[in-house]
Amino acid sequence: MGDFSISFELNQKSNDFDEILQLPEKIAKKKGFSIVICIDEFQQIAEFKDSKSLQKRLRSVWQLQQSVSYCLFGSKKHLMNELFEKRSLPFYKFGDVMYLPKISTDDWISYIYERFECTGKSISKVLAERICLTVDNHSSYVQQLAWLIWIHTKEKATEENFADAQQDLIDQNSPLFEKQTENLSSYQMNFLRALADGVKSEFSTQEVLQKYQLGSSANVSIIKRALIKKELIEIDNKQISLADPVLKLWLMKQLSL
């Protein structure tokens, strides 16, 4: 039960950086096996100081390794796409791109149902399904909402437990949403309102422009680019949606939709 730590005593040389990057390859060859290194939230590399030079250095070393493979994960789809699909960046076409689908509703229902059962509580499969639908199968939110319902449940989860837990979910995330939206223009907020209201495409039609006060069709393009950059919306097959499903719940409450 004791604590321990491991450190590498490396001499400060000009080639330390490359030595560290080559360490997995050296270990793999010495031990006679292959290694897979997984790096999560890889899109964060774009925020590093002198990021492009760092990316060049990583690629120059990684692409020559024979015994090590790299799985680079990221939750921000458009940022990951930029890293690997923009010709001017070092990781352009570095490897195969895979888009992981969300965990299916059926799998989530079974998981939630079983987790309640093993703690001496119960939840109907209908209510478990509603958890998934409410947060659009977003993994962390499914678990957070299910846990909040479990907290409110004495024996069997009820509609009241669900309503209380959903309100808790919105309240817990409100400070983040307030910070994300405090500097948005009225046009940008109107655009988010339209999305929360169920509009997914055809934002340039006169009916939508007038109803949600979005200005001109050219202005809509500017709004979309700005909100994508702020990671508030995403586009998939020409369908626009809010990147965060709980933000939608918060907007609906704030704007009384």
C-alpha cells in the first residue's frame, strides 16, 4: 500500500528530446515485442508553444519507428481533422483516420439497468433510455445523469428523480455555459437559440433569418465560422448541431423555449 515514484536520470544534452522519443522503440527492440502508445486529447498539441516545430519533430521520429504504433485520440473533431487533413501541417496524412461512433442506446440501457441492480436499486429500461436520449448518448453526460438519478433514488427511480437529476445536471454545468456565452454577439446567441429550437439546416431562408433575427445569409456564414471556432457547434453531413447536448437544455431553460 506504499507510494512510489519512478524517474529517469537524463543528462541535459541537446539530443535529450529525441532520446525520449526513441525510448519506446529501444524498449520494444530490447524486449522483442511491439508497443502501442495511446495519447488522448491529442488536439491540445496545437496550443503548445511553437506547436508546428514540435509536430515536425514528433513526426520525423515516429514515422521511422518499426516496433511502435501510435493511436492519437481527440474529442474535438474539427481540431483533429485540421491536424491531419491540413496540407500545411506536419501530421497531414500521417495515418488512418477513424471516427468512433457513440455507444449505442441498447448497450447503455443494459449498463445503466445492471449498475442500478447491483447496488440494490432499480430503474426501468424506459427511464434508462430517456437518459440516453436527453444527452444524445454523450458518454460522460450519460454517466453523470445516471449517477445523479441514482443519488436521488431510494429504491426505484421515478419521473420525479429524473426531473431533479436533470435540473442538477444543468445547474452543475451552468457556470461553464455562462462563461462560454457571455461574450457572444446577439446574432450568435440567436443562432444558438435557433439550434436549441430544433433548426438544423436552411438557416439562410427568409423565414429562419427573420424569425431568429440572424441578419443576412452572408452573416449566417460568419456566425457559423465563429461558433465552430469557439467549439459551440459542429457540422456533420451539412446538419448543424450544438456540440454540447446539455448546453441545449441550458439554452432552452434560459430562453424559455
